[in-house]
Amino acid sequence: MMEPEGIGALLRGSREAAGLTREEQASVLQAAQGGKWFDPENLKRWETERRLPTPMWHALLAECYGRSTEEIGRAVVASRRHRRLHRLIDQEKREEGSAVDRRKFLGVAAAATGMTGVPDIAEARHGINAGLSAPDGSDLAYLNGAFERHRGGYRGRPPHEVLDQMKVDLDLLRELLGRPHPAAVRKDLARTAAGITGLVAVIQHDRGEQRDAVGWFATAEKAARESGDRHMLAWVLSRHAMVPLNYGAPNAAAAMAMRARAEAGRSPSAAAALAAAVTARSLACVGDREGALRAVGDARATAAQLDSAQEADTWFGYPPQKHHVHLSQAFTLMGQTREAYAEQESALALTKAPSVMTRALVAVDRAVCVRADGDPTAAADLAVDVWRQLPPAYRDGLVRSRVESLCQSLPGRTGSTLREALAGR
């Protein structure tokens, strides 16, 4: 028996409501993916729930069935939960098969002694057992794999699209965290939770959803502390510091970045390098030039000692490109334009296409430096070019905040064209 709210019922019901056979529906799916072959037998497996569609199929199913990716994801989660419960029930039935005669004897004995049974408690017990049982190893493995996929960054995708793709994994994470686990498994799960919720916080920060970003960072910090992974905690605190840093509270950012440095310790790590770089930016923003330069030196010294794993180009690594982007911002805030230009050139030379947001932020830094060097008109022109080339999906949040800050520094009519561009005219 399938789950009425599950993916099988949703796909079959939608197909039949449209009056399509499985073969015809498979042709629709095939056309939607550019003619790439789609096997009707695969659709049959999904409709009968012998297999469940993985997240890579969710967007295609949503498009072809007129549903949202959230609906598809919820239906898959419902089917997975239903299957797990019934596996547990079947397992218990097999284990109890050898005790049938004993139960019959106890039933006769209870009747003979006047004892009465409590009806219909077996289903309750099965449900309790399902809640107390450790999750399938496949769920944990899937979640760890999802974490690895998401940590790779935007890869040219707009923030909202990445966030949409993470929603199903967040539902599974919530489900798994609601169950008891052995201590070692719980620590691993907490670390994965810290990473995934930290990534959600980063995306919300980039989108300009400051309050929600702070909430997700608080959740990530709690999970990181439970995991006992100090490098994960240092990463979470460093990324959290960027919220006040980029949205007008640099003193709070500096205090949090210093906490991150304390957690990271003295051994070279991606988290330690990031914490030093964010400290440099924060201190530069509050006018502590000497402290900022010391932190720049610390970031450079740490970055020079990282191995290839720590330099991985992911949200959790500290690749040279990211290092130069941070230092570009630090030197820009200090008004040291010569050093800032050098960092910008290095960052762009290492930035892989498309990297839309990174290129935009580096370009805005350059415009700010041009303004500091005494040419506000050229700075405004640079910023207008950046803004007009920016896809609409990136015109909110962090990039807008940086461009608006530059706009406010432009005198008189110099910034009028930039203000019109920001207003959408």
C-alpha cells in the first residue's frame, strides 16, 4: 500500500488527470530535457514507489507535472517515511512469527484468569518503534552526499535556485535530527547539520535576508557546538560575522570574527584563514588600520600554509581566489588603493566563469577605489556598467548593498545615472 500523499500517487494522479499514458508522459519528460531519452519503466518505478526520484529529477518533474519543486520534495519525503514505517512493521512481524503459539497460549491464559487485553495498541507500538529506531544508513549517506553537493557554491546558479534545491534536504535533516542516535552518529549528524544550515545562512546573507540569515547562523552554531568540531564552529562564526560587516554593524562583526579566530586556534586551516581575513575587513571598516594590517598579515601567513584540501574551491575551503577577494575588500576599506587593485587583479585572474557575484563584488571594489583616487565620474560609470550587466536574480542583497554604499559617496549629480540604474530606470 502506497502513501496517499506520496510521490507515486501524485505522479500517477496528475498523469491520469491529464489523460496521458505512461509512454506519453515519458515523452513529455523526454522533450523537457532536450530530447534526452527517458525510459517509461523509470516512470513506472516512481509511480509504484519501487524507486523514489532523487533531487536531480525534482525540477524536471515540477515543470512537467505543473507542480512546484517543494510539492515534489514533500511527496518524496512522505513516501520515504511511509516505506520506512512499513519496513519496520514487516520486520517485527517476521520476528514475532516464531512466537505465535506463545501469544495464543497467553491469550487463553488471560481469558481464563479474567485478564482483558487492550485492543488496537499494536499500531501505536509500531509507530513508537518507528520513532525510536535509528534511520536508514541510506538516509545518512544521502544527506552527507547532499552536503558535499551543496558546499560547492553557486556554480553560476542564482541564490534562490540553490536554496530551492536544498529544501528537500532540509526536510530530511529535520526528520533525522528528531530521532535518537548513538553518540558517534549524532556527532556526525550534528556536523552535517551545521554545514547545511550554515550554507542556508550564507545564501540568505547574499540575498539580503539579514534577519533570517542570523537565525540560520544561530542554528548552525548550535549544531557545530554539539558536533565538537571547532573548525566548523570557527567557519560558522566567520561567515556569521559577514552579516553585520556587510550590512552596517562592523564593530559587532569584529567581535564575532575574533571569537572565530579563538575557536580556530593556531594551526593552519581554512577556517583560521577566513577568520583572519574577516577580522581584517571588520577592523578596516571601523578605522583600526593597524589592527587590520596585522590581521591581513595573519591571513596571508595562514593561507600560505594550507594544503590542497584546505584550499578547495568550496564554501568551506579557502582558495587563493577567495583570499584575494577578502583582501581586496580590506584594502579598499582602508583606502590603500594600490594594494587593493593588485588584489583585485589576482582575484579576477583566478576566478572561474561564471562566478557572477564574485566578479560583481570585485568590480564594485574597483569602482570604490577609483572614487577614492579622485575620479567620482569614472567610479559611477564603472558601477553603472556592473549593475546593468548583472542578471536580475543578483540585484538584491549583498551586491545592491555595496553599490548603494558607493552611490551615497558620490557627490552632487555625479551619481544620478547610478541612482537611476538602481531604481530600474
